Amino acid sequence: MTNYNFEGQSEGDWDDRGNLSWSEVDWQKFLKRQEKEVARFLSFYDACPVEQPERLDWVARQMGWDTEDWSVSDFQDEDEDAEPWNPGTEEAREKPDNDPYTLHRHPVYVVTTGLFLQLRYFWRSILQKDDQNANALLCWDFSDTLGEAEKQTVMAMQSMDMADYLLCVIHMKRAMRALNLSMSLIPQLMTFTRSAESYRNAFLGRFFDLREVCLRVMMDCREEEKRNFRD
């Protein structure tokens, strides 16, 4: 899972809004569909084998993001005869619909929203089970840095969508800094939970994947800025 096709935004499905005239009910239904897309991503993400070294890339393939809206460069060196991993056949991959493009549909938004959602869920589970041992200030610091990381990621997405690529890089740097601060608190957080090892692994895996997304987007934005400068 890597480069978003910046050049394709103005010509592809992402930018095709048409003469849209939706009511509040229509937009409510649209948001529910996008929430289901985040849930679909998480179902693939959680079902992906732990030993799979490129978890995000595997999940991207299952989501159908190896099309013009998500670069397939990471998959070109794979063995074409190898049997693709699939966590199940109960949910067939859907074809693109006629919904308008918004940030809710962007692959990076789906991935980051899903991972932050799971991090909050894990954190709430810890507090629900072991709240008597929790340090209030530490809990606040962790929640604050996690929220800051998510905010900066959304701001980066907005900047990228507006073709402000270097601004996107800055926001992603800030997101990375907040993620690093959150990760630095994990050893202390694990001292008051009875399931420290399992939670530590769950937290770190998702934090590292979020960092990976940030790094890839930053690299893509810098490349796009260079391309525009040359043009």
C-alpha cells in the first residue's frame, strides 16, 4: 500500500461529483457506507496472518486498492503464480459506486481511521478492566497525544487533497511526532494492566503501521512536489 495517484484526481472517479443534489438523509446513508468500508478494512487487517511481513500491502490488495487510485508498484515483484491470501469469501469485493469523492473514501483516510479506532478501543478496554490502577495524568497524556496524531493526519489529508503537498508533509511530521510521544508512554501504561503483553503487541503493531502510512504519504507528497516543480 503506497502512493496515491495524485495526477489522477482531476480525471478519475475520485473527482467525479456530477450534478449532485443530496438531502441530509442521503449524506447520512453515505457516511454509513463509509463506516462499513472502515469496518471492512479492519476485518481484513485483523484476519491477516501475523507472519505476513507486509500487512498493509496485503490488506490494500484485499480492499481493491491496487487500481489507479492506489499504486501497484509494491506488488510488481511478487510471484504471479503464488496463491493470494484471502481471509474469507463471505464478502465479495464491491465495484466502485456512484458516490461522490470525499476524504471519507480516500484509502489513507480509511486506513488511519480504522487504526485509530482500534487504538481507542484497546485503550478503553484497559481502562474498563483496570481503571483502579490507572494514573489519571498518564491517561490524559496518552489520550491527548493520540488525539493530536489523528487530527494532524486528517489535516494532512485535507492538504493533500488541495494539492498543498508540502503542507501535507508538515502535518504528517506533526502526526509522527504525536505518534512517537504516544508510543513512548506505552511501557508506563502497561504497568497497570493484567494483559500487558497482548495489549503491548496490539498497540505497537498499529502504531508502527500508522507511522508507515505517514512516511509513505510524506514520500509521495515530496515526489509530487518535485514533479510539479519540473513541469
